[in-house]
Amino acid sequence: MKKSFLYTNLLIALFAFSSCDEDFNDEVAAPQKWEQEDMANVSKFILTPVESINLETVQGNSVKLFNSTVENQVEHSTLNNLSAFISKPNEETWGKIEVTSEGETDVETLQKAIEHLYNKEFIERTICLKANINMIINGQALLIESNPIEIKVTPKKPVIVPEYYLLGNLQGWSMDDNKKICALYPIDLEKNIFSITTNFSNNIIDQKLDGSPNFKLISCNDFGNWDKAIGTPKDGDTSLEGTLVEKGGAIQTPDKGIYTLTVNLLDMSYKLEKVEVQKTKVFQSISLIGNFNQWSGDELLLQSSEHNWYIKNFKVDADGEIKFRADKDWKDSWGDKINIGDNAFGALKPGGDNMTIPKGTYDVYFNDITGRFAFFAK
């Protein structure tokens, strides 16, 4: 079907069959108006938004965005090829969204569109929407654009995943479970903010120092799925801050120093800050000690990257007190007057009070520069 956005082409074809005089002059009568053309010119495509949408409460896999109608539709014409576009209000950066002829879209499609325009935060958003449709008259297509409308949409609550890990030069690029050891520390789980401080160019495990300081992130739930690995739109980006995307390229620090990486996985952004004091104290070991071992002996952690330590399946048989310490000595220790059952992550104070830990099994992570810790109950 040949499409035309100038319906007057059809008029030209019709008048071509009429006889005409070679001697054009001012007295030649004006061509007659065609009633259907006038109707087409005044046809309007009207969108009416639905009431506000909450994707948390929508039943089924689809949701209706709008109702539509064409005013003054040409007699015997048909309508097809409905297309819809969304944007933030007042920004006019339109992106296409797939809809049915009834103005419906998939819940997942709308969720992703909201996240793209804003972020994953669980608050009501306003989207601007417009559409167009083809009116087919005698085999010719006339495109009619709608009025823009606004719709209030509340996205689904973001899935809170407490465990994210680094991949890259630090651990190699393998996604074997034995590489799931260099964890980011939760800063604010509700806002999906995480952080880690290390030298991204040094692979402690394989003793490969001063390598390429590049890395990606991945959640514990997605470990093994490269399509879910989080990086930057540009592979090898050395910017100190930027945007994160799934199936992205490697992030890279500008040089081979110690940096603090902070990521916000609600608005999918990151920031790198170089640590002011690069020559920090180096410990031979970090351990846990407490009631679980009668404060005698040390449960040694393994090193996952520079200044980061971990132990998997750490078992506590009864409620008690616990602390971190370095080199099996009390000269350097970390703690705070907190209950791990209520505060599973945070930052400990050098020489701080004993922590309380409930009975259970934990994966434990600790950073000896920042004092950040995480106890992930198993």
C-alpha cells in the first residue's frame, strides 16, 4: 500500500482525467472542492487518558493507557497502524512504546519505560503520551496525530537485592561460584546504594598486580548471566561518574590507585572517588573473634581484593558477642554497640565496642580501610 501524507495527491489524479484548455486565463473557474477532502482535513484523533495506574496492583500482564476516537472520520474509511510515544512532561524527548489498537501495553513494557524516563524508585510518576494513526481512504493513507495527554503511573516496587559482586581484573571474568567473593557493601538498601573501596588493578587471588583496572557488577541472583552484568554504555569508560546499564561495557578507573566506587541502582548511576591517602596500612590477616570461640583463637577471613576480606558459611551456634581484629592482635580491631540481627551492614569504629550476633550462618564481608561490613544471613 502506498502511503501519502498529502491527501491532495488523490485530487491531482482525479482532475488529470478532466479536459482542459491550453489557453489559461483569469476567467478559468476554480476547481470544485471535494467534500471528502474537507472532512479529512478536519478529522481529529483524540486520546482520553485512563485514571492513574499503579503497576503494583494491576491484575494480569497488560494495562490500558488510553481510549481513542477519530472525530469526523471520512465515510467508508478504515483505521490502522496505531503508534504511541511517551516522554517526560515538557521535555519532548519522545520514545516509542508498543500498544495495541485498544491502547493497551504490557506491564513489563510500561515498567521499563518508567525506569528509562526516571529511575526505579517506588513513587508516582507523570508521563506524557501522544499517538498517531493511519486513516485509509480508497487505498491511500492519511496520518492523523493526536493531542498529547498526561498519565499518572506508579511503577512496581524495586526488587531489593542485598548482594552485588565485582567482576573483572580483581577476580577474573569467570562467573564460577567460587568467584562470587568480592562483594559491594550496602549503604542504603531502600535506595539501592552500594559501595566498595579497593585498588581495582590488583588481583590478590591470582597475584596479578597492576593489571587493567576494569570491572563490572552483578547481583547474586544473576551470577552466571552476562546479559545481567552491569557496566557502562561505553566499554572501558574512565569517567569518574556516569550511567550504568545492563549488558554494558567495563568501567575503568583512570589510573591504578585505590578508589571508592559508589553505585545507585535505582537511578543506575555510579561515582568513583580516589582515596586521599593511597599508602594505607596493610594487614596480614583479618579475623573474627568472640563468644562463638570463647574469645580464644581467630576465625580467619580470606582476602578478596586489596583491603577487602570475606568468609563464607560462618556459623554461630548461639547468640553472643563478636568483633573483627587484625593480625590476631588487639592493636587493630573494629566494632560497635550494635546487634547484627538489626544492623546487618554498616561501618564499624576502630577499637569500637563488641557487636551482638544472633545464632545463625552468615557470609561475612569486611573492609579494613572504611570499616564497612556486611553479614548476609544464609
